[in-house]
Amino acid sequence: MGLLSFSGLGFVRLNIHIGCKIGAFEHYYCFKRNVDDGIRNGKKVGKYKGRQAAINSASMVKLKSAGISATEITNQLGNSISSVYRLLVA
């Protein structure tokens, strides 16, 4: 009996396990490809436009040019301080 003896029930279980993993792998990539194709086709037709912007960057720039601090802009607009800094630096 060697270290790598594949006989009996263990060999059958190994083959079933490998087959299931390959099937799950293929299922995931088929699903992902279908979703990507659907989004691409929706964008061509104009039905999929993506997520709408939740932050009004124009008002942030206007408030910053008026001399208001980033913390005050956060309080007025209800955004996070990191979002304010990210948009004002860009």
C-alpha cells in the first residue's frame, strides 16, 4: 500500500469532488459572462446607465470657493469628510 494509492471508495469520492468543483467553476463563469453580456447590451440600447451620483460635486466646489471649510461642507451636505476631500482634490 503506497502513499498515493487510488483504489476503492476514496478514488470515487475524489473524482466526484473534482467534478463538482469543475462544475461550480464553469457555472460561475457562465453566469458572470451572461451578466456582463446583459449589461453591455443594456448600455448599447440605453437602458443601463449605471448608478446615479449621490454627491453633488458642483455644490461642493461652490461652497469651497466661497471659503467654507471641508468640515462645514460635510455638515451642510450630509456627505462624509473623505468624500468631500476626494472630490475637492480631483
